[in-house]
Amino acid sequence: MIGVLNLQGGVVEHLDHLERLGIPCIPVKDPADFCRLSGLIIPGGESTCMSRLMRIFGIEEVILREFKRGMKIWGTCAGTILLAKSIVGEPTYLGLIDIEIERNSFGSQLDSFVSEACIPQVAPHLLPLTFIRAPKITRAGEGVNVLLRMEDYIAAAESPDVLVTVFHPELTGCVAFHRYFAKKCGFDPLDQKSIPAIDPAWNSKSWTRQTRITRS
Ligand code: GLN
């Protein structure tokens, strides 16, 4: 089972992508839900807000405990900020991957942009990339494998247990990263629905199919 941290941000978009691939998934917020996860996605959103909610709900120590047990974690954008060992000019949160990150490094929301790149480990063709008030990974430490380097920054990286992307595959038709993360969590790619890495059935309203988010 893969969980998507359901505090704030792009939760339903990730669930929608996982469902496209036929991967069992749930939104998670209750500490009891985390013990059945082989992987957790911390979505994009607003890292300050999410970190405060994590503390209010007592989720930080649960994530650290389950990570020690073997749960893999993927952070997208704000999720990457929460996972970084070092944040320029700010205290760190979970600190589970040895990267340095600079928040809002491209400027304001208006400086958001789309791009594309090939990441051979993830898929053999160009992948769409959506950056929304994104951070830049400015350094990767020992044991961290850089998956995508752009001009003066790193956009995607991984350790054996953590995947980080400063862009948002869940806001495009690209399911290649979800497939890649599911494999990292131990799911057999043969068990997944065989849809193309860029799902032609996706559109910008697809996330509205999701009705599972509980408001409590
Ligand atoms: N700018 C946000 C932050 O610092 C991240 C933006 C995002 O997740 N799209 O938390």
C-alpha cells in the first residue's frame, strides 16, 4: 500500500496517478494508517504549513519511526523541502536525505514554468516537468544519486530509501515517476496496469474523480 500524506497540497492528484497504475493507495493522516504502508508520498503544497500540521497531528515521529522500519518516501516539491537534510537559511524538518535545498529559488508563483527532460533511469523518452514556485536542490551529498541535473541545480535525486523531485509529475499525464517509486517500494511492475508512461487519458480535470479525501 502506498499512502499520500493528507494534510495539505496535491493529495488527490497523486492518488489519481497511483490508481491509474492499479497500485493500492490511501490518503493518510491518522498515525495508525502509517504502519501498513510500504511507501509514502509527501505531496507538493506549502512546506511551512505542512510542517506545522505534521506537528499538530503528531505525524512527524510516526514518519520517522516507519521510515526506520523500511517505509520508502517520495517528496514532490514542498515534500522534498520537508525531506532535505539542509535548507538554506531555515531549520530542517524530517532530514531524511542528504541534500541542500533553497526554497522559492526561481522567484514567486508567477515564475512557475513547464519544461521537459529525459531521465533514462525513469523512462526512455522525454518527460514533462511542471515547476510551481519550486525549490532548487543546490547540493547532493554522498550516497545520493542525481537523477536530473538542470542548469545550476538538481531537479530530481534519490537515495536507496528516498526519492525527491522539485517538480510535479502528478500535475501532468506522466505516470513514469509513480511507476518508478512503486518499484522502489517493492511493487512488481508486472502487477501494474500497462498504460503508457504519459497517459493520454489524463487531463487537467482528471483529479476531480477523486472523492476519497475525508474532511475532519
Ligand atoms: N514554495 C513552496 C514551499 O516552499 C513549495 C511549492 C510547491 O510545493 N509547489 O513550500
